[in-house]
Amino acid sequence: MDLLQEIWGAIGGTPSEDPTIEMAGAGSLPSVFAVSDLAAASVGAASLAVAELITTRHGRRPAARVDRRLASLWFGTSLRPIGWKVPPTWDAIAGDYRTADGWIKLHTNVPAHREAALAALGVAATKEAVTEAVVRWPGDELETAIVRKGGCAAALRSSAAWSEHPQGRAVATEPLFHLTTTDNGPEPGWRIPRERPLGGVRVLDLTRILAGPIATRFLAGLGAEVLRIDPPWWEEPGIVPEVTLGKRCARLDLREEAGRARLRELLAGADIFVHGYRPDALARIGLDAARRRELRPGLVDVSLDAYGWTGPWAKRRGFDSLVQMSSGIAEAGMVRMRRDRPTPLPVQALDHATGYMLATAAVRGLIERLRSGRGSETRCSLARTAALLVQHPADPTAEPIRPEDADDLAAATEATAWGPARRLRPPATIDGAPLAWEPPAASLGSAEPVWQE
């Protein structure tokens, strides 16, 4: 509950507005940090926002309930394939390597990032060659060399080292939510149906691995029309079946004017825009924040990045696993668990928690629009979520999460694009407004880039 109050207060919730929320379930994921607390709290904050939205329209506050154990399980994966397998998430070169003075993680799942790492090292694409080359480099120097090539890597740092690093100092001064209100828009026509409170709300999703898709999946579960846009060449086969639930997925080539023009048309019809591009990327194609507000007055604009919005790394590419290495999380796990290599969190908790916080911001943005007519812009980062988590050590006496069993799965079979599957039961319950998704998980590019009538 402490973490929930911290998140809820940071987004502007006040104790007088807080409906009662029940926290059920027991157990904790194995970590030196309070990962299960963070899971329950972030899911809880999103649920509180939905309850507040329903109250704003209907005047009666529904009760909300979060299952701590199910929230923890959803922070791993929710999908259970039947007769098929999700492809591996990690590229063969990706992983932790010993350097001349410590450890570094190479993130090479994206082909361009893989080529950048190999170019910086000057070796062929074999694990053996990379291992032999990396050990000759100091970690900071190799990290810098790979980033300069356009790749993604993170040297292992302690929490103390991160607190003294210029980027660590910058992140420490940032709020959990960078939140501003913008100009008024036309009166929205959302009905806010009691049972599907986001029915009729259009969400334009320009996010990829992993926090942004978690946010828009939650919004889809409450009835929002979510349209995800990817480049023609983009694939993430190990992640897509998990996160495209309830969405339509289309492609646009934003290097071409036709693609940019279509995106502008889609944005003009969106109610919520969730994007995870690096801070200057949309500006380079003529869609900075001012232009977005011009195209869609009253827009609920929600964005994220990896390393924070200020400081020397504000535009650096990054992922959950890299932020864990940079911010001291993986080093703390290694030291306190007495391991001989970096020990990250048991799940990608920074991604998942940030995703639910983005969903919280999106729903709170809808509430602001209904109350005042004003739009909003909210920004979060994985690094700031990491800073929140490291302030909450795990309870060493907590019992472990009970293993998953058949009762944890929803009764219905989901006909995904890859084959039948079942999902975990939703981690949250909002009275009268159950989380439910339609359509099933779909492949990228399986829909046209148009809003439904």
C-alpha cells in the first residue's frame, strides 16, 4: 500500500479521492527488491484510475480489487500456448559478458543493435568471438563505443555508482510522472459505459517492447479501440503474442510522406496517443508536441523513454534489462544473493510497472478532459521507475509466490494468430467493469491503418 499511495499521489490522486481497494493474494517473487509489491501497486493505481473514471461519469464509485499473486504472474507472461511455442525472446549474442573490469550487458535483439555491437567489437557474430573481445575492454569504454555506433549496452554499476553518475543524479531529481495540462479540446462524445468504461475511446499506439504495449493492453481490456502502428520491417516474435491482445496492428513507413500523412490523419482522430520513441524522434518527422496538440486539441498524450527526460542520457536507447544494469539493481541482486554474475529482477518489472503507470496516466487524462475539457501530456521513464523500486527492499520473511495452477487460467481459449492459448485470469477486478479482451492476440501488420467506424 505504501507503493500504491506513492504512485497514486504522484499522478495527482489525493486521499479524499481514493476509493477503497482490496489487496488480495499472498507471496513475493524472489528478489532483493519488493517486486510483488510494485506489481500489485502499479496494477492497483491503474485500477483506481478506472474506478475514478466510472465515478466521474456515473456518480457511484465501484470497488476495486487486486490479486497480488496474479499481478506478479502477469509481470512475467500471461499467455499459455496450447500445442505451439512462443519463439525465444533473446538473440543468441545478447547477454552478460565479463569485461576487463566487471560486466556488461549487450542487448542485440534488434538486428541494427546487433550489428552495432559487432561493429564496435570488430568481430564475427559468434558468442565465442564476442566473449573473447569483450573481456579486453573496460566496461564504460565498451558501453560508450557501442552506443556511439547506434547500439544498446549497459555496464554493470552499483547503486552508489549510479547515484554519482550524471544520469543517475538527473533521474533522481525527476518526478515519477512529468505531467502538464494543455489547451481545451472539443467536448468529447465518450459515453463511458459502466461495464466497458473505455468503449468508444481511440488509442493510437506507437510503442514497442515492452512498457508501452503493456499500457495499451490494459486500456484495450476496458473496451478502448487500440490501433498499433509498426514499421514495415519490424518484428518482435517473442513478445507480440503476449502484448497484442485486444488490439489491431497495422504498419506504416514513416520514412515516406505517405506514411507520415496517414499517421497525422490517425492522430487527428485519436483520443489517447501512447508513444515510446526517443524524445526527438517524432519531432524529426514533424510531429513534436505542439504539432500533436494542433492536430488533436485536447489529446491525452502519454510517452515513455528508458533513461529519463533530463541529463546526458535523455536520448539514449534503452530497455528494462539495461536500466537494471545501469541503476544498480542487477549489482544489488548479485551481491545480496551471493551470485557470481549480474542478477536482475525475476521479471521485467520496470517495463510492466511503467506500463501500468502509463495506463494510469492515460485514464487520468480522460478524467481531466471530462472535468475541464483540457488535454494533457504525461511522460514516464524506466529509470525513474527503477529509482522508485530501489527505495523499497523486499521483506526477507515474505513467503514465495505459490506455483501457478489450473485455477489461475481463464476458462475461455484464445484463438491467437499462432494457435490456441489460454491467459491468466486478470490481475484486477473492478466491480461491474471486468477486464476482457476482444480480439485475440494478432500478428503485426494484420490490419489496415484506419479507425473502425
